[in-house]
Amino acid sequence: MELMMMRETISKENIRERVRDIVLNDFDDDPSEIKDDTLFVDDLGADWIDLSELAVELSDEFDFDIEEDEINKLVSIEKATDYIYEKQRKCREHLAIKLPKILEIRKQNKARG
């Protein structure tokens, strides 16, 4: 798992705003027409390439990978926000489990010289 979430937890609202900014930048539609539940494929005419590019941009923005088989979860601003928020939660949970072990190993390695 990524260590991206060592930083502060990003609020769901902040995630939504950042996702919305990226979507508005990617799609030339009138911003007032794009709602949180607007579907990228059905309503905005996005194709697989558009969704793949969106996944790359979201990965860059939030500093973690979106696997190819997870791109289909990015169907709207609302669903993309939920996906990123949940991914953040899982990363933090994973880090909370792994970090003490990592620190203990480092401590042992330092003690060995």
C-alpha cells in the first residue's frame, strides 16, 4: 500500500472539490451542468481513454495508484469521491498496522550497527 496518507487526512468535501476541479478541467461541458451525480460516460460522453486519463490525474492529485480494474468505479464525481475517501481510509488503516513494525525493524537494525 502507498504511504501517501502519512500526510493529513483529506476531508471528503475537500476531495470532492478537487475531483470536481479535475473533471471540470477535463470535460468542456458547462460547469453548471456537471453535478456530483452526473455520469461521466452516459451524461458527458466519456470513453475508456477519458476515464483512464481521469484516473491518472486523480492518482497524481491524491498520490496513489488507481489500478486499471478499479477505473470502472470512477463513474461520477460522487462515486470518485467515495472511492478516493475509502482508499484514503484503507491506506491509513494499513499504515497504522505496518508503521509500528517498520519502526521496530529500523530500531533493531540501528542497534545492530
